[in-house]
Amino acid sequence: MTSKFLLAAFSASLLLGAAHGAMAADPKPAAGPKISAAVLKPLQAAQAANNKKDYPAALAAVEQAKAVPDRTPYDNYMIHRFAMSVHIGMNDYPGADAEIEAAIDPDPSVIPEADRAAIYKPALQLATMQKHNDKALAYAKVLMNTTPPPDAETQSMIVGALFRGGDFAGAAAMAQKNVDAAVAAGKPPARSDLDIIMGAQVKQKD
């Protein structure tokens, strides 16, 4: 059931392709935390190379950024975030997963509130692809409380992560909400939601 649910819930190439573009945006935000000047320069070079799909050059520039001394926690977050983007462009999903974990796990407080949905969504997807169910469960619980609320596609990913992470009651409750919303709208419930509810009942011996 899990593999079929994942295939139905999202397209890896589509979502990660979108993340690849989003994560390669201008690293110098207009407001909020700032990247140190010594880190910003190689990251701008990484961005330029990444945009040209020159991934070896992009990775080399990222390594230069990682070698800068006295980096701030926000510097490290952005360095690994850019590295994730490069690995996604290379279709190196294990490498991308390792980088996103390094970006957000050590100190989640450095992630700007406005970035949380955009960064935790690919983090959830990558953790799911690598079968890191404990990580996926943690990321899913963050995504449940982001603003704006997760869209239907992300909700499906969250439900699957809750189920695989052992939170059967949470998965069933969220899937039931989706079923109720579909019925209220006069639409048939998604088969994946019904499968999750049934699977959660079996796991809980209900």
C-alpha cells in the first residue's frame, strides 16, 4: 500500500524540480537574517553555476562557502540549502537528503518563518524517498502547522509520513478530514485516504 500511495501522492521529478528552482533563488534576502559577506560571494558563484547546470562548478563553490571560518548558523543553513538544490539538479537524491538534513536539523530556529513551508516540503519528500521515516515524521509535523496551511498534495504526503512513522491515529484523523471534506463537496474520497484509514485501523487492531 505504501509504495502505491507514494506514487499516487506526488511526482518526485515535478516537486523536486520546483524545489530546485525555488532553493536557487537570490540568497540575499531583503529583510531578516543576512548571509555573511564571505559566504555570500561563493554562494552567488554557486547560484550562477547552478543556473547554467554546471553542477561540478556549483558544488566547488559550495565547498568554498563551507570552508569560510566563523560562519553563523544562518550561513550554514543557506549553504546546505544551496547544496541541496545542486544535488537535486544532478538527480542525486541521497545527497540532497543529506544536505537538507544538515540544513534544518541542527538548529531549526534559524529558519525564517516565511521559509518553513518551502523548505520542509522538499525535506519531507526527500526523507520519504530515502525511507528515513523518523525524519519524515518530524518534518510532517512541522508542515502541519505552517502558514499558509499545506495544500492537498502536501497533506497527502503528511498523511503518508504519519502512517509510516507510526502515528496511526494522527494519520487516520487527517485522512478522515480529507474524506469528510470530499464528501461535503460532493466528490468521491481519495482511495489513498481510505487506504490509510483502513491501514491505521489494522495497525491499531481496530
